[in-house]
Amino acid sequence: MAKPLSSFSRWLERLLVGISLLLMVGLTALVIIAVVYRKLGASLSWYDEVASIMLAWLTYYGAALAALKRAHIGFDGFLLSLPPRIRMSAAVLAEVFVIGFFLIMTWTGWQVVQVLQGSSLISLTWVSQQITQSVIPIGGALFILTELVSLPAYLRNLMDGGDRIDPTAPNVTPCKPAGDFL
């Protein structure tokens, strides 16, 4: 039987992949449609604003997916060079800083959403800026969630010598110790 955390991790990964894929396909379609309209001499007045919002949303959801897979820039080679006791403390301290940053971002993002009450997009006045900017607190909360979900496997992997980059993936490229990247 699958562990509940790994089942949730797989479900969360599928959800984030689905949302990211939907945003990527939607953004691509929007850009293509806008180019066609521009070539026909009938530019869409709202295209730039909507495309930039979609790109921001894609960035936040993609970042959460990368956090779940532990695919962000890290210092695993440095951590692996430390003695196990210090390695664990350094990893936990780094996680505290990362989660702390995203707690601040989530809280601040929520404040931004509150300030934007009653505001709308310039080109599409029926679209609330609260909706478009809600990605800030949602993205921050998702990043915290994905960090916490992937943390146990990451710490186990780190204590075992860090032989995997993505502790949730079955087949991944082994990590190389610091200095072996050339």
C-alpha cells in the first residue's frame, strides 16, 4: 500500500502539471491568435495584459512544481560534503529560511489582493485585479506546501548520501559530489 504522503505528492504533482500545462497551452494559443489578428490589421487591445498575467501565473505554478520535485537551484554538493550531523542542521536551516520567505510572500500577497479590491484590468474592465493578483498568495502557499510535502524524502535522501536529485522520482540522474561537474 502506498504511503499517504507519497500518494498526496503524486496527486499534487499531477494537479500542478495539469495547471501548468493548461496555462502554457492557453498562453501559446493566445500569442498565436494575437499574431494572426495583428497580421490581419485588427490587433487585440487586451492581449498584452492578459498574456503577461498568464505568464506570471505559469511562473508561480511552475515554481511550485519545481519545488515539489526539488528541482530549484540548490547546494546539494556542498551539503553532501558536510558531516551528517551538520548536513542535517544546514538543510533544516535552509528550509526554515525558504519557508519563512514564502510565508512573508504569501502574507504580503494577501495584503496586495486586499488593496486591489475594486480595481480591474485596464483593457478588460470586467476582470478584477484581485483575481489576477491572487496568484501571489496562492503561489506562495503552494510553494510552502510543496516544500513541506517533499521535505521528508529530501532529508532521508540527504542523510543517505544524496544519491538522487529528485527524491520522489524513481529513475533520476545521480548527484555528483562537489567539484565533479567539469
